[in-house]
Amino acid sequence: MHTYGIDIWGEDNFIIENGLAKLNYASKPALVDIVRDIREQDFKGPLLLRFPHLTRLQIEKLYTLYNNAINEYDYKGKFNAVFPLKVNQLPNFLLPLIKSGEEFGYGLEAGSKAELFLAMTYNKIGAPITINGFKDKEMIHLAFIAKKMGHNITVIIEGLNELKMILEVEKETSLPTPNVGIRVRLFNSGGGAWAKSGGIDSKFGLSSTEILEAYELLKSNNLLHYLTMIHFHIGSAMTNIKPLKKALKESGHIYAELKNMGATNLKAINIGGGLAVEYSQYHRTTQYHLQEFANDVIFTLKNIAKQKGVEEPNIFTESGRFISANSTVLVTPVLELFSAEYELSNLRLKKDNPPLIEELNELYKDMNGKTALEYMHDSMDHLESLLKLFDLGYIDLQDRSNAEILAQLIIKKAISLLEIADYEELKRIDNKIQEKYLLNFSIFQSLPDFWGINQEFPIMPITHLDKKPTRSASLWDITCDSDGEIEFNAKKPLYLHDVNLEKEEYYLAFFNVGAYQDTLGMRHNLFSHPTEVNVVFENNELKLEKIIESQKIIDILEDIDYDTKEIKKILKSSLDKSTYVILKKYLNENSYLKTSWSH
């Protein structure tokens, strides 16, 4: 059984049983059964399966980690958390998250006016709201209104001008003043793709001099009692804990210094996000245990508070990727295998074939487990020689076709005869003979981080998992862009199954896509979001809720500001009535491709 690294990234949320990928919850439903249930309701194209119970499990895990550490070290501060809305603002994800977090006092973090409106509308009164990012006076005014609504809101200033705007709104209105936080620009930075979130050259935060100026400005305006939090963020999905320890020491001393200067209501340190998500299916990238992460936060801040003689701060975190990533799975059908023509039935041997073709045919017939590697190498040499002979005009197109088919057949047979341990040798095969799997989705829409920053995502078929995968696979999406491909990587090889798509369905699933992918996705070729559905359980019985179908073509055109009435009018004027009826039907369907078994 090939596990596709599920023991590395699956966190026991997904398992393999009887050759099927299953959800390890309640009745342990197979993903393929969920997909087929949705297909039977006539939803076409790729699917996003959301599992709200996994979001709840992550929230529980986060609070458990920190409360364990608080109890172990007899820490006097409290733990709080907020979900950064930038990670995933979509209602099918967000509304169940808010409901799951209510008993924990789990709050929201907003980084724009639109996100702040969401937080003001849906966040439970009493649960924290923090506001990060650059702000204008209008956004700060909104925070005052949120405070009047009863929200526990903290405006984290990114510069002195924002603090001055808070002072202006405070004087100009009779609204209650929200809490104020200061984002500090630490000398220490994180690591990985998001390291520039921290460090002395970071886009965000106040320098030491600006922190002192902010303190004086609050004090001189008799508003120092509103300063309740300092905030830092040194990176997302940190694989190493060392940068965090350095940042904690630096921020802890800033907190203590401000307390001792007279900021008596300063009670919290917001350490931003950073908890890692395991995206690799080949080896573990995270170099710490999650409990170790929480323990280091508590232990470090406790020691600094004791050293400086101040109370131990409450702790806030914003680990949105940790909360959301594993809750969503993208499932897409395979439409076509592009080397399907390399089958024995397509072989057109002549009565008299070139000698190298005859040799290839003998290699294919005579190959066994002992000779597989040798014959495979010989076939590659023969193929190269035959292609040169074709370029020189010594063999014809039929000979070339036979050479390509026989070489492919020999490689496939070799893989089936060899053990998995021999795959290292097979990885050296030239990329030109990798199998191309055409998938009914857009990488730009559904996996933008793969296209943009080479982010890995665990990939596996959801069936056939009791069979040995023998095809070294490259994945193509259906966009007309050469970047819409996940190429075969010999260092991180993806092997899939040899299937007959005319006789059976074959689906691939992409895991850990719940963070950022939904809202970063772009409409390349005007493909919209996949059809999405929440998979929930009541009394351990599976239910499909809130199915949101992929957008209709006509609606996509309207969204990008076309006059759809004009489009329909022009098309209608050029067609007879019966043809226009067909065209109108197509306008009201999504852009993804259809197959005989997908609808």
C-alpha cells in the first residue's frame, strides 16, 4: 500500500482503509463516496470539501496546548486567540469557525475595513477583536463604533500617524475609546517564505524611538490607560522554533520596560501567528512539537516578567494557517491520460521492421524481474537512437510511433516488476516519458500558492490505494497556460495509477488547502471557484450542507463589469431561436469541463 505520506501530514484526520482515503471521524466515510453523493446532485467540475469539525479540533488543540503550558509553569497570565480573517473570509468556512470558537472566547483579527465589518457583525460580544494593518481615520472610527456595540476591540497601531488619528476621533466623538496596541518592529526576524514579516526592515511596526514617542503621546493626552497590548509577528508556518525564542525575549523586555515606565494597563503580548502546518508528503519539515512551542512561549515570558518585576502578560496568538489549512480538501477528476496512446493495441509493427524496433519488441516480450532495470536502460538507448534515425530520414513516422510505444511499454512493465525500493533508479527516466494527467481544475484558481511561491500540498488519489502506483506523474490543469502544471519532480516524485478512464473514475485530492487558497485564487481564463460543500455530522450521521456551486459563466462576466444584457442581446440577434436557447443554457453553466461520468 502506498500511503502518500499521510502519516506525515494527515494528523490522523485522514486514513487509508480498503484502498480508499477516508475521513477518520464518526462512521469514517470514504472521500470518494462523498464526492459521488455530490455528483449525483448534478454538480460538475472540481469540488472543495470543507470539514468544520476539523476546524473545531484545531481550536481545541490550540487552547489545550497553551493551557497545558500555563498549568505546568503556574503561569498567571491567560491565553487568548483570534483568527486572522485574511486567511479565509468565506462564509462556508468562517461562520462554522465562529460558532465552534464561542465556548473558548475565540475572536477575530481584521486587516481591512471589509474584514472589520465582518468581525463587528459576527464576532461574539466579549470575544476579542484585534485590528492590524494600515488604517485611515474612517477605519479607526469604525473601531470606536465597534466598541460602542460592546465588542472587546484593540486597535494595533502600525505608525504614529494612526495613534494621532485615534486621538482625533477620541476628541471629535462621544464614542467610547477602544483599547490600543502597539506593533513593535523587532530586530529579530523569522525564517522561510514569510521571514520578512519580522526584522528591523519589516513593513510593519514601530521602532524603539517610535514606541517611546507613542508612550509619551498617550501619556500627555491622558490616554495611557488604553494601552493594553504589544504585538509582533515574525513569520507564518515557522519550521524552526529558535527565531520565536529570540523574538519572545525582545518583545518581553519591551513589554516589561513599558510596564515599569507607567503603562499599568498594559497586560498582553500578541505573538502573531507562526505555528507550522505540515505541507510536505515526503519528510517532516517542522523541527519542534506543538506543545514545545507553547511551553517556550510561557516559560520565556514568565522568566522575563520575574526578572523585571512585572505581572506575567496575557498571551494572544493569530495562528490562522494552523486553524484552517487542514479543514479543506480539493478533489478533482482526472479527465485524460496523455500517454494513453502508448498501449499495445496501438502498435503498428510492419512485416519488416528496423533492427532496433525488433530488439525493442524482444526486450518487451522477454523482460522479467531480474532483467527489468537492464532492459529499461537498453530501451531508452534504443529510443534515442531511433529518434536520431528519424531526424536523419532513415526511418518513417510509423517506425517512430512503434519505437515510442514499445519504450513506454517496457518502462511501465519494468516499474510493475520492480519493488518500490528500486524507484530511485526509475526517477532518472527522462521527463519526456512521464505520464501526463489532465485534471479538471485551475491551478491559478485553486492552488495559487503553488503557482506563486512553489508551496507544496499533499496530493493523493482517493481510490486504488491498495494497488501499487506505477506511473511517474505530471499534473496538467485545464487552463491554456504552460504554468498550469505540477511537473514530475525526481526528488519529490508523485506516482499514480495506470487506469482506464473509459471504465472507471479516478480522482485526485489536494489536502491542507484551507488557508489562503480560496481568496488568493484568480480567475485565469475566467474559471471561478470550485463547487464547495460543508461536510458535517449530526449524531455521527454525515450531512452535506451549504452547497455553493461554481459560478455561472454569465455571472463571472458580470462580476468583471461586462454588460451581460448587451452580451445576450448581441448573441441573440445573431442566432435563430432554438440555437440561442442552447447557447443561453451554456451561459448559465460553469466553465469547468464535463465528462460522461461527471454529471
